Amino acid sequence: MGIANRTETIQLIKRVLTLRNLVQTLERRTQDMQTEVKRFMDKFLVLQNRGLPSLLNIAGRLLIHEQYAKRVNAFATREINEKPSSSEETGPATGQTIYNKVESLFFIMNEINHLFEVAPNFYKYTEAEETMDAILRHQLPTQDWWANAIQKIL
């Protein structure tokens, strides 16, 4: 085949195959993460439809934890302090009227407790980042090497 240095060629082939495997692994891990994020967002959408504030800011980016906690607290305060909608609830507060005011909050709190089937962890994200680092450390052959390899094969 006209290969001058077989050892170097074998090493380059191994690097290419290793890189291909790393890229495939990264694709699988990112697909798994996307599936989990989609499942979470579907569950969270149900809560948003019940009134829970959005996780996104005006620009469409995720809020930081402190900002979202303030937003949720403001939502809960509004729900509790909201004026009654009917004249029959204008009397003294009873257990039922208080419950009616915070029913949505109870539902949301219960659903949040069951939002995750297992406790969230960052293991998959760490694995994906380690795979990406391995890809970046990996060196591919240059364009000239590929052109020469094609010429030798043909």
C-alpha cells in the first residue's frame, strides 16, 4: 500500500477510532441528558399551568436560584393575600376559606416533592464534560495526512 511508517499509521488509525468512539459516547450522553431535561420540563409545564412562575427570564435564559426563589415567594404572597372573588368569602376567615386560598399552593408543593423520580445529581453532566475534555485533548491527523492517505488507498 506504500505506507512508509506502519507504526505511525497504526497509531493515527487508533487515535481516529478512539476519537470516533468518544464522539459517539458524548452523543449518547447528551441525548440522555436531553431526555431527562425534556421529562422535567414536561412535568414543570403542568405546574406552570397551575400558576407556578416560569423558570426563564425575559430574555429566555434560566433564572439563578435566588431570583427564582424571590419570584416564587412573590407568587405565594399574592395567592395568599388575594381578595376573595365571591361575597360569601368576605366574612371571617375559616379553615375552608384559608384552604381555598392556598389550594393551588398545596397542589404545587406536593407536585414539586414528586417532580424528581430520583434525587437529581450531576453525574451525567460530569461524565459528558469528561468525555468532551478527552475529545479536546485528542489530536487528529492534519488535512494533508488525510489527503495522502486517500491517495495511497486509491
